[in-house]
Amino acid sequence: MRAVVQRVKSAAVEVDGRCIAQTGTGFLVLVCVMAGDTQEDLAYIAGKLVRLRIFEDENGKMNLDIRQTGGQMLIVSQFTLAGDARHGNRPGFSASAAPQQAQQMYLALCDAVAQQGVTVEHGQFGADMQIQMLGDGPVTILLDSTRLF
């Protein structure tokens, strides 16, 4: 499972010109379920999202996690994170999970984060979404449950 975590002041997602989810201070998370992902991958990413210490403490150091700040998450499914453009200029997406499995794991990830005490909003799986965000920092972190960067 891959995730791009952006610390935000606010974020919102629209489908067909209608806002379907929005959040205040916290994270905008773009997530891709990869072929072969298991419950262990899901638990790893959920745990990292909740425990990631990228909010500033009273000394200006990134030392606080989202629960300590009362932040929220907007989690959006984005299969294009599986894109492989190493060969040619048109990325391939065969490393992403099949849609049915991806949707199930995506929703399970949202639930797993919420069960750890974080308010979670989410996009609409498979929809053409427009995302607005007011980045904070900017701070952007890449997470991958199966490899190191």
C-alpha cells in the first residue's frame, strides 16, 4: 500500500461540482492499494498515519501526531500512485490492486484510522474527483508498506 501524506490547513473533494468531503487542519492522504496487499499492509499504513509526528510542538519541532493536535484526515483513493513510468513515457498501472479489492481495503483503511480516534472523511472510490487543499509547510511524506525510499 502506498500513501502520500500532505499536512494541510484544509482540504476538500468534489464530485460533479458538489463537495462530498472536507476537513480542517490535518492530513490529505492519497492512497493506493497495490496488488498483493494484505491486512498487514493496511495495519502498517493506518498505524503510520495515526502516529506520524509531523506537527510542530511548542518549540517549533515536528514532534506531535494528528491525535495530539486534534487534526482530521481526508483520505482519497488514487490508483495512479501505482504508476510505473520507468519504461517509456506512458505509465503502467498493473501493480495496483483490482478495483473490488482496492475499494474494500481503501474503506477498511478509513475505518482503521477512525477506530484509532481520528476524524476521517473520504473521497468517492473510482469517481472523477477534484481536490482542493491549502497545504501547510509544505510537508509531504511518502509511505509504502513494502519498500524503503
